[in-house]
Amino acid sequence: EDKVVQSPLSLVVHEGDTVTLNCSYEVTNFRSLLWYKQEKKAPTFLFMLTSSGIEKKSGRLSSILDKKELFSILNITATQTGDSAVYLCAPKSTSGTYKYIFGTGTRLKVLA
Amino acid sequence: GAVVSQHPSWVICKSGTSVKIECRSLDFQATTMFWYRQFPKQSLMLMATSNEGSKATYEQGVEKDKFLINHASLTLSTLTVTSAHPEDSSFYICSARWRVSNNEQFFGPGTRLTVL
């Protein structure tokens, strides 16, 4: 059975802190992994990772994938209150039909 | 670009009635649309995958006769919750995969369904 586990479940930090969010997965016929940020409504896309060891960066956010150890991390440096959200990782499985399997998410709250 | 809309944003209905939710890709052709359900403080659970012009593929445990999905065109998919019950109250989100996009899916804003 496909499984995606994110940790921690919830995190409270102060502005300026750096956080690391973890995503471990076991999915059949893994193809890629996506990270999303969900505030009040639908998730917004952050990163797509397909190759191991290649860091993707976007401003203060960065992410990397390890296909051998089956995990990915999302780093946020110099956190701001606007980073408060639920962060979801979603590995893509192509077993049967093409689909994304979402993790439980990490709820991040950044205090001013 | 790559905007997905959903209608309605919020619906309240009586138990036993049916509710239709529309998902539209506004500026691209979506060969595949996904329907998710999200309960409070939980993650997105994939309900079904729909490809234009063919029957939807439902995930295990999702009743296809209760959650009717129609993907009649490259820009529109509909989810009909038939004979809705209070336990169907949830946040329903669709996403669309762009024809030329390899992996990325674009999410609609979601529809909050409350069944009384």
C-alpha cells in the first residue's frame, strides 16, 4: 500500500527561524514528488522534484529529493508570518493510473 | 495562465438531495482532472481521476454511484454528490493536468459542501 508520512505534524517558530520539513514515502512506480503550500483554500504549487540530489530553490524555499532513501525535505530560511500554512508533499505514482498521493501535511505557524 | 475554477464555492443542502460541483480549466485544455476530498485538518484524499471522454477511475472505497463524475470536455469536469448525507460534508477540490505539462497539476479553489 502506498504511504506518505510527513513530519513534524505541526511546528511553531518565530520569524527569522529556519525550518526543515520532512516527507518520506513508499509508493509504487514512483515518478516524481511535488510540494504544495496550502493556506485557506486550494494548495499552491511550490516544487517538482524528479532527480535525486538536485536542489531546487525559490527565494527562501528550497527542496531536495533522495530516491534511494525515499524522502524529500523542504527548507524555509528566514521564515516570515506569511509562511504560515500547511505544507503538503505528494509523490506521483504511475501504478495503474497516474495519481498523486498526498501526505498528511506539516502545519507551520510562524510567530511575529 | 493555468487557472482552474470551481463552482459553487460553498453549498449547503438538505440530506437526501444531490449537489453538482463544476471544475473548469479556464485557459488551458485539461486532459486529466482529479477530484479530491479534504476533511478538517486532514490531507487531500484522491477520490477519482477523470480523463476527457472516458469513464472516471475511482479510488478504493469511493462509491462511484454516489459520486458521479462527468468529464465531457477538455475544460469541464463535474462531480455530482447524489443523495448527500451529513457525512459527505467536506471540502471538495479539483485539479487539472495540463495537456503539455508532464507532472504539474493546477488546483481549483475548492467547494465547501455542508449537508444538513
